Amino acid sequence: MSNKNKSIVLIGFMGVGKTTVSKRLSEKLNREFIDIDEEIEKEFNIPIPEIFQKFGEKVFRDKEKELITRITKQESKIISVGGGAFLQNDIKNECLTNCTVIYLNISFENWKDRLSLIIDSRPVLQGKTIEEMEGLFNKRKAIYSDHHLQIEVDHKNPEEVVNEILLKVE
Ligand SMILES: Nc1ncnc2c1ncn2[C@@H]1O[C@H](COP(=O)(O)OP(=O)(O)OP(=O)(O)O)[C@@H](O)[C@H]1O
Ligand SMILES: O=C(O)C1=C[C@@H](O)[C@@H](O)[C@H](O)C1
Ligand SMILES: [Mg+2]
């Protein structure tokens, strides 16, 4: 597959803006947008916190892997994967082999300002102190270190992030 037709996958910590940016990017590039978290919710027909509650994280992760493995084989999509997807090496390898992987990076200071927007819908954050969240944030950095392109999102609005991606991929 040529690089031009490869699907684009956005990775990064929860709340960094993968879904928001992917949607806008798909409009600009006139490509179909697929959000893996949304696809998982459609499969179970309940929101992610309920999937975690009823079936446990393992069932969620298995479905995440099954969907990403299938969807990343398709061409010309814009795919937003969940913040924990790259915990699984199989997912990481599928994405890096078949797609252009873009890592959205944010500092913990900037990320903290978004916490109130996401806390209710991200089970992985629930019940954690801010220090524990910082620990998870730092630990997760390692799983995102393999990618094709990195974009710094601190102090940028979604439009600015999209424009930077467009400059680098076109
Ligand atoms: N560049 C930005 N500046 C300010 N707020 C933003 C920016 N990008 C996204 N947001 C806001 O932050 C929140 C989280 O964004 P989004 O849902 O796109 O994150 P995500 O990376 O897809 O998270 P997850 O991995 O949990 O799916 C949303 O309320 C969104 O409006
Ligand atoms: O970082 C994570 O582990 C997660 C991020 C979200 O996108 C969802 O995929 C889910 O809430 C788990
Ligand atoms: Mg998302």
C-alpha cells in the first residue's frame, strides 16, 4: 500500500483530543472517520464505563484488539483509537505496519485543565487521585513512543492541531 492511501491513526493519552482532531481531519481530507471507542460501544450497545463495570477491562481490550486489527487493514480512513490501545503490542504492530501513526502529545499541566471534561466517561481515571493520574500519564508515555509523526498540542486549539497535521502529511 502506498503511504498516500494508508489510513491515519491518532494515538495519545485520554483527553488529548484524538476524537476531536480526527473528526475535523476527516472532513478536511474527505476521508471516513472511525472512532474505535464508539465502535466498541456500538457492539455492546452500552457506554464504555458500563462495559468495564459489567464485563471487565479484559473483555473491552479483546474487542478493542479485534476491531482495530480489522479496521486498520482498510485504506484511506482516519482512525481514532482509545488511549489504552497501544498497551497491546499486537495493536501497536498492526497500526505501525498498515497505517500512518500520529502521536498527539500534551504536557500534564495542560492535560489537567481538560480533566473535568472527561472524568465521567473514562473508567480508567475514576477513583484516582491527581497524583495517581500523573503516575499513569507518565507510565503511558512509553507505549506511545513508537509512531510515525508527533504533534505537540499544548496551547493549540483543535483547528491548529489539524492544520499542523495537514502540513506534515500532505
Ligand atoms: N486542542 C484542544 N484544546 C482544548 N480542548 C480540547 C482540544 N482537543 C480536545 N479538547 C476537548 O477535550 C476533551 C477530550 O477530547 P477527546 O474526546 O477528543 O479526547 P480523546 O483523545 O479522544 O480521548 P480518549 O482517549 O479518552 O477517547 C473534549 O471535551 C474536547 O472538546
Ligand atoms: O486510556 C485508556 O485506557 C482508555 C481510554 C479511552 O479512550 C477508552 O478506550 C477507555 O476508557 C480506556
Ligand atoms: Mg476519543
